[in-house]
Amino acid sequence: MSTEDCDIIAQAPVQTTLAAIFFSMELSRSTWLITSLSPGDGEKMSKRTLPAGDLAGLLSLLKRLSEKARARTGESYPFVSIQEAGLDGFWIHRALEQEGIDSNVVDPASVATSRRRRRAKTDRLDGETLLRTLLAYKRGDPRICAMVKPPSPEEEDRRRNSRERRVLIGERVRLINRIKGLLFCHGIRDSQPLKADRRARFDALITAAGELLPPHLRAEIGRMLDRIELILQHVKANEATRDAMIATPPSVEASAGGAANLMMFRGVGPDFAEILWSEGLFRRFDNRRQLAAYAGLAPTPWQSGNVSREQGVSQAGNPRLRTIMVQLSWFWLLHQPDSALTRWFRERTKAGGRSKPTIVAMARKLLIALWKFVHDGVVIEGAVMKRA
């Protein structure tokens, strides 16, 4: 049914059935837009703009809202807030919680929006939408949006090491490819910038025409080699930190040394173990569906009438965890050939089945199996453990 065939129903007025002052925060680099709804003020949403990062101004505004609500109703009310997970991270959420405010962080992609071809979008409208979403969520509608569970400062800081290593490796790859590309333009195909004798090799380089490298090119590549050597030092320090963090003796009965527990499996090294633990497996999940959804590996069916098909995984969760699980699944096939998961994969691909969607499905199964192992001690069927 199109909009031409039906009347547009007017937006129902907001009803504050909970005794609290609700407010949403639209956060940008320059300004914060605070949209609030207070008891005793009818259905009117008030909007205030603050400079970005002005936490003192925000708390002062909340104090004034509380005083106005008390003057109208003669009662004091708690605060309930909502904000999108974004550039500001979770520091505002933690600051509000320290003030005793019920702070909620929502996944912005889960907030329902109009499907019209052209829809109006402003900070004012977004603030109202967030506030209405918060009201529905607090009334008990669990599907109105997906709230984020913010990590603790310690858990968030633990991720930094593995994420820094990824950035360092990316910088190293870009520099190496740049050097090889510059040398290839002069007919030099055997450069090895990562070799220990990289300086001696570089000094002895001669173009395909038998000439020395041009002076400016030689100087540029020399500076890039300096950066590569600095990155190698940083990677070494990063890996030392990683080894220290996962040095906890492995124990199947306890999840305190979760990364070390993961390394008990053949084919799981320190890099895999650190990323898996710090990006997801340290969390507590109620069931396997929550874990798969967090990793973006949950299936997304499309069903309407006689149409029923599978769209693949949601890809809406933690991209680092999802990527590392797919990589680990390929390693698992190589190092755990007799495990139940490997047999499951081979059974579905031996008759011409597609390997890419099957390995993604295996990544979901393997993630759930590893989660059960580190938290409940359930050993994966047929998996081979490393020798002590």
C-alpha cells in the first residue's frame, strides 16, 4: 500500500508515564543539543544548545530542569538520558552515571527512521526521535532499539594494545609497498625492506640501466626505511605487552586467564587469543544468540508471504571480532583437521557447496564453542590441545 492510497496518521502526543525527567543528547564536534521532557510540562519538549564538551554546563542545565519540575509539581524527579554511541566514546556516559543519572547508550543503526525517499533530518528532529525512543524503551518495549553495554575503562583500555598493533602493521605494509613501487619504476624487483640487512641491500642497489639511484629518490627511501625501523621497534614493544597480558597460567575452570586458555588449542597463537578475548569473549552473554549478534555473525532472514530467503550475516556487530573469527576459521581447518567443526565444514563443501558462506557459518559456530570453553570449560569436540 502506497502513501497515496491511505491517510497519514498524525503523530500521537507524548505521554510521560514514568516519574522522571527524560533527556536526549545530540553530540557533535561543536555543539551539544539537549532535548528534554519534564513532568508537569505537558507534552512540550524543550531544547537547549551547549558548547561541545561543556559537562559543567550540562549539569547546570539539569539542575535548572529539576528545580522547574519541583516548582510545578512539588516533587523531585530522577534523570534518564540517552545518547548515541559515537565519536565521544563513553566518557559522557560514565560522567552522568557518577552523578546518579540513569544513562543509556543506543546503537544509532537500531533506531527506526522513516523509509520515505526523502526524509527530513536535522539535529532537532534526531533529538526528538531519540527521546521518543527512550520513552518507549523505558516503558518496556525491548525491540524499539538496541542499547549498547559500555565496557569498563579497564576493559576498554585492554583493547588498545591489539588495535595499536593492527595500525602499526598497516603502516608497515604501506611503507613497504611504497618502497617496492618506487624501486620497480627503475627496474629493481628484488628489494627486501624487512630483511635485517636492509641498509646494506639498499646501499648496493643499482637500476636496471646499471646506474645509481637518483639522489632525491635515495634520500626519500632512506627516510622511509627510518620509519620502518621505528615501526618495527614499536611492534616489538607492543608484542611484549601482549605477551605480558596473556601470561596468566591457563585454567579451564576459571575465565580469569581467558586469553591464555584460548592458546591451549593448536592453531591459536597469541595474536588470535588477545584479539578474541579483548574484543568480545571477556564479556558475559546470556546466550549464544547475543554473542553471534555482538560479532555481527547472526543470520538475517527475509520473509514476506511466500518469499523466504536468507540475506547472510547481519555485519552489524564488532567488525574486528568478526574479521578475526573468519581468519581463525581457515586456520582451524588446517590445524584441527579431526575436529567436529572441520568435519562439518567438509561435509557441506565436498559436493560443490560454496566455501565462503560456509566458512562464515563455521566462524559463528567456532566463536560460540570458544565462548563456552573459556567461560564454562566445555572442550570443543575433537579439538587437539597443545602439549604442555
